[in-house]
Amino acid sequence: MEGIQQGIEQGSAVLAATTGFDVESAKILAMAIAVGLGVIGPGVGIGLIVGKALEAIGRNPEAQGKIQATMFIGIAFTEALAIFALVIGFIVRFT
């Protein structure tokens, strides 16, 4: 197992020496990409949820309570996806 670890360390040193791009830099870049792409979908989704809820409330103001409750539940589930993307980004960064 030590031989494998030494090989990985030597490969990382060669990569850093030849390209100036080490493993830690790659991890930071991978985290940024994962989180950045992971929050695009939930951001768009939340915008659509709120927009459609406002449209529905405008058409039927009496149903505002039901629409808002359903909207907040939808926002919570959608926001959970962004939090999962953040967690995956941290896993990529710190492992």
C-alpha cells in the first residue's frame, strides 16, 4: 500500500512541476465547478416556482394560503438540491 501512495505522491509532484497545476488546485477547481453547476438548476427552479405561485395568486386571490404553503414546500425541496451540490463539492475538495 505504501508503494501505491508513493507513486501517487511522485505523480502529483511531476504534474505540479511540469504544469504548475497540483492536486489541491484541481480539487478546488472541481469543487467550484460542481457547486456552480449544481446550484444553477435549483436557482432556475425556485424562480419558476415563485413566478407560477404569484401568477396563480393573481388569478385566484382566495387560494393564497394554500398556494403559499405549497410554494414554500416546493422551495424547500428545491433548495435541498443546492445543498446536496454544496456537500458534494466539499466531499470533492476535502477527500
